[in-house]
Amino acid sequence: MLMPINRHLLVVPIDEDAEKPSVLIPEGVQVKPRGYKPYEIIQRPSDSKLQRGEVVIVPEHMVEQLECFGKTYYLVLENHVVAIYQPED
């Protein structure tokens, strides 16, 4: 397991579009990122205020993708978290 340090959070993207149909985009066409996306925290440094399992909202362009030992990891600085998602009861 990758252990984040220096206020980085190890996160996994939450697939909101799992049930939406796919659209093929022609080659050369650039699509703007949606802006913000939910991620689940799977590992954090010991001094983080956030907890494992929390769903956080982060600007998509602030998430770093790291390829290491044949796996893909997603890291984001705790400062870039703009909200914590809590489902309504």
C-alpha cells in the first residue's frame, strides 16, 4: 500500500457516470473537464484532519496520477479538497 505524506491524500475516483451511456468523441476534439469530482479517501497521513472512507470533492485538475509498481494511484493535497460529501438522511 502506498502511504501518502506531506499532506497528500491517497484517493480513488467515484464513478458517477457508471449508468450513463458512453459517447464517442472524434479524434482531435478536446473536451473540457467537468471541474469537480468526488473521490473516496483510502489512505491519509497521520496528521490529516480528514478520515479514511470520507468522500471529498476536488477539482479534477488538482488530482495527480502516479504509476508505481504496476498500479495506478491518485493523490491530492489536502488543501485542494473543497468539500466533504455527506448523504442526506
